[in-house]
Amino acid sequence: MPRLLSGDDIRRRPEASEMLDSLLATGGLVLLRDSVEWEGRGLLKALIKKSALRGEQVHVLGCEVSEEEFREGLGSDVNSRLVYHDLFRDPLNWSQPGEAAPEGPLKALRSMCRRTDRGSVTIALDSLSWLLCHIPCVTLCQALHALSQRNVDPGDNPLIEQVRVLGLLHEELHGPGPVGAVSSLAHTEVTLSGKMDQTSASILCRRPQQRATYQTWWFSILPDFSLDLHEGLPLHSELHRDPHTTQVDPASHLTFNLHLSKKEREAKDSLTLPFQFSSEKQQALLHPVPGQTTGRIFYEPDAFDDVDQEDPDDDLDI
Amino acid sequence: MAAAATCGAGTLSSECVASEAGQSRTSSFQRRGKASGAPGGGPRLLSIAGTRPSVRNGQLLVSTGLPALDQLLGGGLAVGTLLLIEEDKYNIYSPLLFKYFLAEGIVNGHTLLVASAKENPANILQELPAPLLDDNGKKELEDVHSAKPPEADANMKIAWRYQLQPRMEQVGPVLSSRFGHYYDVSRRIPQELLESSNWHGFFLPEHTPPGLKGEPCFLSCGYMKLLQFFQNIIYTEGFDGANPQKKQKNILRIGIQNLGSPLWGDDICCKENSDNHHRLTKFLYILRGLLRSSLSACIITMPAQLVQNKAITTRVRNLSDTVVGLESFIGSERETNPLYKDYHGLIHIRKIPRLNNLTCDESDVKDLAFKLKRKLFTIERLHLPPDLSDTVGRSSRQDLAPSTTLLGTGCSGMTGGKKRLDF
């Protein structure tokens, strides 16, 4: 069901495209690091949609979900530009007679660049975690680097302008070694986390000849895989409360009164605090009683006081 | 192996280089007698562009391309030694030190040997920073490029006794006689400098047969091919003295990028118990032997923070002569810490070599930070702002202690104690 744009959406939409554009600005490997709690396939699809709408050819190496499930929610204009290489149904190439089983994923990965058309190409790997489980880490890193570097091999297509690789990595499945090794190859690294039903993406961009940029975006993904950005960490009032949870009044069961009665308030107002600079004290200081003696300072000049009446600058001719 | 025979197993001193040069008569103007290498007299120092002898131990030094770093390393990088740069977490600042080293070689007319598994060496050289030259340097550069060809001066009259001597030729454009230059990272090195320089590139994918990629054989032979490439260049171009250099004596600057990373076929970054954990240490051991017996200096960048087994990191440090570690603030809590707001990271001098003596040039400055300005990469002493208010809590002050690592007494190890900074 297409959603009508509100004024709020119109205000935020350019920022959402700005975030996606910053992720797709350069070639090389864009690594999406997600977890069980904050899954990254939605963001991967949003990036694929953005690339396809920019007129790029998109190749998806699907390992974890079926082609039908992956294409679901993407429009026909996006799906027409999407080539799905299915490793989900037959991951180890058992249907091909005489093919070595471990060669399946690696062969598919290596052959992707040669199948591409002219122009910029986006290759999405769903997911790198699955590939890491089936291919040695060193071999995968070398294949990834060869894939993201334009025209490294003589067999690569010379018509390709720029190759961008989007890799989804479930970092909880791997130790620090493989995650660090794959991260070291990434030009852009996106780490997904969040708080209170809001997803945040911490983006580190390593562009050549420029300083690295590190920024955090708060967003939610709409059903049509477009992004809705938020202004930083959302407040409690903005979040949808679960209707099943009962709200407990924090003011109940207190050991002190929050609300004073009329009599208590009058008693409080009439009380004079001992150290307060009251109007009575002020009057007593300004208008002293005539009979009361006040303190005085008596000064007697000392014999050694140097009281020189002459002007010290008298001899100067000014 | 003339140098090795003369000097033993140690690194090449400037006197040793001079004696080697004395055997192949390269100078047009030579004095006879004791000074020219006769048994009775000591050899004269050989002047190679971009080098100078160490005031401490007579060792021949080359600049790292960063004068501030030269000062911290005892005047420069000794010829025949290996400098290890431990990369920062996101490998942003370590490539700058790598490029400074190579750019300094081009400015001084040294031969470069660039090895990488990640980037094509030709692309690395295209991205080198441009030298910042004063008026004298610019004048020298103009003189080099506007120099008349040697044929124009063929009829020049010189003393008859020198006519039979071989004429000295200028090797490459030596821009400045200074030791160490400053570079502008916002500008690229002039193309004519690159074209006139002598360099060799080793790009691992180009040296790998297409059928072997990903095979166990390929993973083990990456380092082997690199060593063979080094040995071939050192021998054929006469950097080891076996095949005398045709022209003026020159230095070979070797740069290896991301050594030990998975792209080199090494799995020390992927597994704690690596299958071939000895492969890297073997490579460094042989490489150091090649360096010791040749007129060369080497810089290696290595992702030390990715190495899973810290014993391997320790071995690599032991096999290196000089070790410098970079610690970037990007993505860490220190980036927002007010104590570090003026800096982009810390620099740790983990090891300084002891060359020809029992002590080393230990710098009195322990706490070093670096900053990347628009044009310059600078190394400064870490100055903390005065603690005038309660805004800087005790916790943030204690946070500084582990980062301010001090040099050990032996220069090779780090002191384990968490010492406070003295101000």
C-alpha cells in the first residue's frame, strides 16, 4: 500500500537520500555489520534500490534467502535491473555433475565480475558470513579485493567504470580475526546498532587522499525500502508504547508529599528563615536606632609617618 | 657480498661504504696515496645524495621523509636496516608515512622498490605528496631540468691527466642537498619527477599464475616470490657490491605495504593458531639478511592490531630494527576527550636499534602525538591543557596513563607500569 508523504517526510527525505548517497559515493567494498537484534538486510535492500534507480546494474549473490523472498518489496523497476545469482537452492553445486563441492561459492564469486554489463556495477553479497563459513578467510579476502578493484585481472571486463561491493556481515557469528580482516578491506564500514526500537548506523568512510569521516545516523526502514531519518536519539515521548504494558504512577508510594494543602502552603510562606536577609534586617542596618552606639575607627598619626606636603613632581618642567 | 665481507654481519657503516666505493673508481677527481684507500690510511666518507653519517656511531643514515620522525629515531634510518610501521586501526595514517619514505627517495634520486598486494605500485607512486621546496630547492630543480645534454660540453677543455678518467654523471634529479624534506599532502608529486626516477614495482596479483589463486601453493609462495624479486634487483643493479653500479653510488629504498595481511596469503590475521605462523618470521629473517649486505633501507607497514596471536607480533618486532606504532583516535572514546582535541592520534616508538654500540639514541620525549593538518603530517610532544576546572574528571586523566607508553631501558621492550605524565 503506497503511503502518502506528509510534510514531515518531505522535510526529511533529502537527508535520507544524502545518507544513501554518502554510502554509495565511492567504489570498493561497503561493509554492513549487523547483529541478531539489529539486522542489516533491510539497509542492504535500500542501497540496492538506490543503486538500481540510479541506472546501475545490480548483481546479488544470494546465499541466505530465496530469490522470491529477496525480490519481495522491491518495485518492478528495481527488479528489472537486478540479476540474482542463486546459491540458496544449491550452495555446493551438487546439481552440476563432476563439479568440486567447495568450488561452488568461490567460482560464483569470481565469475560475477565477468558477467556484468558496461557502466557502473553494484554487487551485493547476502551474506559474507555464509561465504566465510564455506570459504577460507584468506581466499575470501583476496576474492573480495579482486572483485572490488576495477580491472585487476586481465580477464575482467574493461567496460566497467566502477565496481561497488555491498557485503552483509553478521559479526556475532565470527571471531575478531575474520571480522577484522574483512573490515580492513572495506572503503566504507557501517555498523548497525540501536536503542528503543530505533536503528542507528555508525558510518566510517575511508576515502583515498581525504580524512576519514565518522558519523552516526538514526533511521527506520519503510516497507518500500526507503529510509526515514530521525534527528538523533529519539525521546521517550516519540516512541510507540506497547499497549499491553501497564503504566505505573511514579508518584505513588512516596515517603514525602509532592502536593501541599492550602494550610500547609500558608504555614510554609509565613515561616522566616534564620539566615535569610529579610526586610527587617535591611531596615535595621539602614536606619540605626539613635541610642545605639556604632563602631568607629580612631587614627593617631605615628611619628615615623612620612607626611610630605611637597609635590614630588614639582621639579619637573611639564 | 663485498660489503658483508668488509663489515661483517653488522649494518653498513659509512666507512664500510667508502671502502667498497674505493675499489670501483667512481670519482673523476681522486687523490693518490693514503687517502684513496691505501692500506695505511683510513677510507674517506663516500657522499651519496640524501644520506649522512650518524654523529653517534658513524652509521650511514637516510631520511624517513619526516624530519620529526628522523629526530626521534636518532637522526634517520640506518642503511641496511628495517623500519616497521604498525598500522593504525583503520589504516588511515600509516600509508602517509609509507608515502613520505618513498617521496624522499624520489627527491634524492634513490632507486625505489615498492611491493604491495593491495594497490598497484604505479598507483601508489602517483599519489605521493609533493615536496615543499624553498627558493634554493626550486633553483636546483630548474637547474636539473634545464641542464644541457652532455654532448654540448664535449669540447670542454680539462687537464690532460683527467681526460682518461670516467666522467661523473648525475643520477636522477636531486632536488636538494638537504637531509630530509617537508611534503605537502594536499598536492601530488610532479609528473616529471616520477618519470625521471628509477623504480621497480611488485604487485602480488600480477606475479601469481591465474590457475593458482586461492590454492595452498599460492598462499605459501607470495613471500617467496617477493624475496626472489628483491634478490634479483639487489644483485642486477649492484646494490650488494657484487655487480658494481655503473653510475654514482645509490641507495635502494624498499617499501612493503600491508605485510601479513590476508591479501599476502597469510592467515595470521584470521586465526589465533595459524597454520603457517612461521612464514612471516622466515620472510623477515631472510629479508634482513639481504638488507644487511646491500646499500638499502626498508620500510614495512603491518596491520599489527589484526594479528590474533600476540606472540607473532612480538617475534616480528624482534626481527625489525626500528618499530613505530600508530594509534588513531578515530572511532574511539579519545576522539571526543578534551585532553586530545588538538591531535589525531598517538605515536609510539616501540624500538630503536643499537648499531655498532651497546646503547641507542633514546629520545628524551616519551609522549608523542600526531596531527594531520591540511598540508602537513606533524609529530608533536603531547601537551595536555591546564587542569583549571573540574570539567576534566579524574577518570579522563587516568585514561591517559596507558596510552603514554614509555621506552624501555633496552629500547626494544615497553615498560609495563602505568606511569603518570610529569608536568
